[in-house]
Amino acid sequence: MNQNDLVIYVWEGQADIAERVERCMVNLDVDVVRADGLTLSPMAAQGGNAIAVVSVSVLEGARFTRQGIEGNFGGMPVLWVSAKPRGEGPGTYATEYSHVLPFDFTGAELRAMLVRIVRRLQSTRHKPPRGDDIIAEAEVMLALLRDVDTFADCEHSVLIFGETGTGKERIAERLHERNTHYGQGPFVVVNCGAIPDGLFESLFFGHAKGSFTGAVTAHKGFFEQANGGTLFLDEIADLPLYQQVKLLRVLEERTVTRLGATSPVALDFRLVAATNKSLRELVHAGRFRADLFFRLAVIELQMPSLEERGEADKLAIFNSILRKVVGEEMMERLGGPPMYILDAIAQMYFPGNVRELRNLAERIGVAARQTQDWHAGGATERLLQQAQSLSATTFPLEPHAAEPLLADRSNWDLEERNRIIEALHANAWKRQNTAQQLGISRKVLWEKMRKYQISDGEPLVPLAPAAAQANDNLPL
């Protein structure tokens, strides 16, 4: 977590949380400000270095509105502290109610939640890359780009695997652009799944003038068009077997003869192919030629899905597209997108990967640009809810779930937890002395500290948060 100049404003209302927040952050370079009674302007949140920690008890008797939140808490992201957990569905809580800590939050939970918020805030500061550079924050994507750059400047064939919408064509372009020889020539893209029956030879081999009815001029096929450059065959698995034989022959002989011609044309191009299917399984099933597969797969690259790339890449891509759609001038005027938008994007699963994320970002960007407001009269929330509804019906059976930020309290004894913390305080956090006072071994003490998420300086938690219970009937 980047803690430089980070300020935490605490509105505790009827709940005693300010001192606990201070204790949890005591070893970090973070300023904690008691904000009850303060009136902050939206300028307080500029720079993305301010976060509000708010007990929901401050809302007692007040109407819960977006305008109220933005005005009262200076436009900064809000981390709520609530006696009871809130539901996760958009119909059961306000969109801004994205980050919620239990009343008995631990230091580890508070710090983990702050890390999440800071990372998402930092994502809004990323400027779009210069030119058409590929956006990559995740190590899995950075590793792929290193491999691409390693194999770019050679003549060998490349086979790219990846789900639909992950950007396989963009990787093929990078391979082409960074090749000192073939990068000077054309980059020819062919979708193998869109080749009409009976036209394979004409489209790939070309034809001579008068070779058939309607051939009034000579035509270069894809092979000749790519001469001196790169031929990118997308969806290579969709080629029928009889067409695979013809492709293999051209790759082996490095010549092509147009339909109706007699003289072969020498070829010099680099071949890059891509698929979203397992060619090895197709080879085993007899639906793809093994000899063609080994000719294509001299170098294999695996595109990670957007889910594998994680929230950092999701947010970086989302913000880059937003800036292009909204425009730099209006982006500066509107400021970064609200936290509830970033939260939704970070947590959403996109079965269509980058292509689907781009569509959603463009819709939100257009709505914001046309209304000059991120909320767009409720249109943004509706767009997010529609996308989340689709996401919920298409989520994979074994998603790459993020590590939960809140501990499982089902087997916690809060009285025992507080006794351990009191003993640690009394013994200046010396484990051996504390274990002796409690009548347990040091090993057992370590196990209980791990179970209860007790770190150095951990504050006590009130066992009867009566004031905090007042939020249960708030109009949320």
C-alpha cells in the first residue's frame, strides 16, 4: 500500500472506533483525523490520498443519499463500519455501500480493506499508454509480453492460445511490429472461420486473369499479400481437414501457384496462428492434422484471461478506455470515476474478456460524457447491474476467487480474544510472559493470535456495541 500522505478521516458517531483505527495504524505512516463535526470540501479527496472510515451510526435520523455522502465526506471513498453485515446485491444496499467492516474489525481486516481501496484509487491515475502499447499490470501479462519480445525477432511460426476476447490479434501485431525483417512488410489478418466453402483456393492462392468466369483481373491471395511480412491466421482450428492439407503444403514448399497460372511464386512470410481451442485435443480426436500442428507450434504463447490478469489490469484497461471516450478535458473536470464504479469493475467476471470490458467501459463513458456526470441520472448503475446480472449467470464453476478480506468469525470467542489482548498489553507484547500469565504454552498463544488475527498493538473490541446496533433500521 502506498502510504505517502495517506489521511484517514474517522466519523465515529455513537460508536467508539476512532481510537481503534489509530491503534491499528500506529506502525504505519498514516495520519488519522477525528472528523466528527468537521465540514470537508470535495478538495479534501483530491489526489486520491484521503479515505473516510465511517460508523453507520452517523446516519441515524438522516436520509441516505448519494449527494449527502459526497457532501458530508468530502467526495472521498467511504469504508463503513457496521454492526451487521450488508448484503451484496445492488437491490439491498446503496451502490456506495461497497466497503463494509464489521464492528469488531481487526487490524488485519482494516489494513486489507485500505489496501484494496488505495489500489483501486491508484488505478484511476494511470494515463493511457503511448501509442498502441498493451496495458499490463499483472505479472502473468508482463511475463507474456517478455516472451513475446523474446521471440518477436525471428522467422519461426508462432501459435497463440487464449479465450475469445483476450487480445490474441494484438499480440500477433506486436510480434510483427518488433520483427526487424518481417515488420517492414504487411500484416495480413485472416479469420479462418469465415472462409466460404469453395473459395479457399481463390482467397488463399489467388487466381490469374481469365482463370474462371468473372476473373477479369489477376488477384493475389492471402499468401502473396503477406509476402515480406506476417500472415496471421485467426481461429486456425476452424479450418477443415482438406484445407489444412493445402496450407501445410504451402508452408513446406514456401511457394504458391495461382489458380489458372503455371508459374509458382516464391513466398517469404512469417506465420502466426491463434485459436481458442485445444489443438492437441483436436489432433487426438483426428480433427486437426498433427503434422500441421507441429509446423505451427514452433513457439507457443498462452494468453491469460482477464480474470487471470486480476483487478489491476481490469481497472487499468477500464480507465484507459474511459479516458479515450470521455476525453482528457472532461475527465479532468469530472475527476476519477466514483468508487462504486471501480468496485463493480474490479469484482466483475467478464466471460468475453477485454472485448466485453471495452464495451461496458464505452457505454459508461458515453453516458458520462453526454450528461457530464458519472452517475448519468442512474444510467451508470443500470449498466453495471445489467453487466453484473450477465456475469452472475456465466461465472465459471471454479473462478479465481480473490482472497477474502474478512475473517470467519463462526468459531470466535470475543471474550477470549479480548483477554489475550489485555494480557499482551500488560506484558508489553512479550509472547513468553503473556503465555505464562494465561497459563498456556507459547505455541498455543501463537495459534490463538493467528486465529483471532491479533497483531502487535491490536485494540480491544467492545463486547456489546449497543450504539452501533442503532443503524439496523436506517433507510439504506
